[in-house]
Amino acid sequence: MLKILTDTLTGFPPEIMRQRGIPILPQIVIFGETAYRDDNEIDTATFLNKLAGSKTLPKTAAPPPHLYTPIFESAVQNGDTLLILAPSAKLSGTLRSAETAKTEFPTADIRILDTQTIACNQGTLTLLADDLRQQGLSADEIEVKIRALLPRGHIYFVLDTLEYLKRGGRIGAARALLGEMLQVKPILQLLDGQIAPFDQERTKKRAIARLIEIVSEQVKGVAEPYLCVVHIDAEAEAIALRDELSTRTGLREIPIYLLPPAIVVHAGPKALGAGFFA
């Protein structure tokens, strides 16, 4: 039997994955000397409260290899094939951690796929893989179909500040400083599995308007764009973004997801974005 596996960087509510029997590995968030699993020890709201009172930026770590061990052992005992949909290896050590755990099970059929993305697009790929599994496709067939989708994935997001990306090492200090000096609101994208600038506007309102233009143009005419909206402590803005995108694109169902703590560390509060497959 084929089983699908992913992690909390999808930002999908755990119950969605549980209903399908998809195990979710946690990311680790570290405040000082204390480490928290973000699946059952800390959530985004609690994390934001702790972040507001912290003088130093917390750190993140991928799920350690030993967390994969019981899942891999079960797969071996049952003769299952495992397909792991991991976040971009350029943004997270999750894929490397899974590969390390895999070395202890040389005879197992464990496939680790770099989705080259994060957040809701990673979650979408996970659910699509499970849909194909339920349709009876083989692991080989599913892997081919999911890999074909990877180049079509896009995520754009607007941040309140580049400070968190700078402190977390995800964007250069010079670019972050320039952005703050010019008081611009950057529109960033996920390109080739890593964060890259796309555009910028003078105000967040204009940046969101530009985000709407970008997304609407790129999903136009796409039969199944799997469009989703993501945010960090910006629910009202996320709802407004979803409603406007629905009006522009004609898509009735655009889910909204709250980003997990391991992304909050780098994006900061009030981030807003959209993911889709063009």
C-alpha cells in the first residue's frame, strides 16, 4: 500500500490531513533553550504572543530524523511504499532530515520528493498525491504527475517588513536595509525553491492591489489553479484578498490558511500572500 507523508510547513489544519490518514511531521521552534513542536506544543497565535515579548528572534529546525523512524518502521513491517512531500530544500532542512532517517531502512521503498515550495502549495500537492492514490495510481505514476506540477507552482506574498527575513538569513541585509530606507512594501515570490524579489510598492495597500493583479492575470483561463490565500495574523486582510480574487477570477472556493510558526519566524506578523498553479 502507498502512504503519503508531509509536515507542518503546509500550514494546513491538522484535521484535514488526519481525515485522510496522512502523517504530519512537526517543525521545531526554539525560544532560547526551549524547543517546541509546532504540531502539538505551540500554535501560531501562541507563537506570535511569545514573539512580541522576545528580544531575540527564535530559531527553527527541521523535524529530527528520529521522528521519521516509527513511520518508516511501520512501512517496512506492512510492506508499504512511502511518498514524502517535503518543503523546498533551499528553505528547510526537512528533506535532508528525511533522507538521513531513510539510511536506516535501506530495503524500504521510501521516496522523498522536493516540492520546491512551502505553505499551501506544498499542502495542495500533498492532497493531490493522496487523491491520485485513492484513484488507484501507482507510486511511480503519482510521482510523475506531481513532478509535472512543480514548475507550475507560484507563491507571491507581501510583508510588513523585511527585518525578519534579514535576521533569519533568508534575504540579504543590504536589500532589507534598502527596503526599509525607501519605506517600500516588497512583493516577494518563491522562485526555484527560494525567496526572490518580484516587485515593490510604496504602501501595503498598493502592494496588495498589485498582488491581486499578478495572481488574477496568471490564473486566468487555468482550469484548476488550486488558488489559496495565506496570512499571518491578518485575517481581515486575507478575507478581503480572497473575496477580491474570487470576483476577479470567478473562482468560488479559495481557502484561507494561517501560516505556521516556522514560517512566521522569517516572514513576520501581518504577512499576506497567495499560492496557485498556473
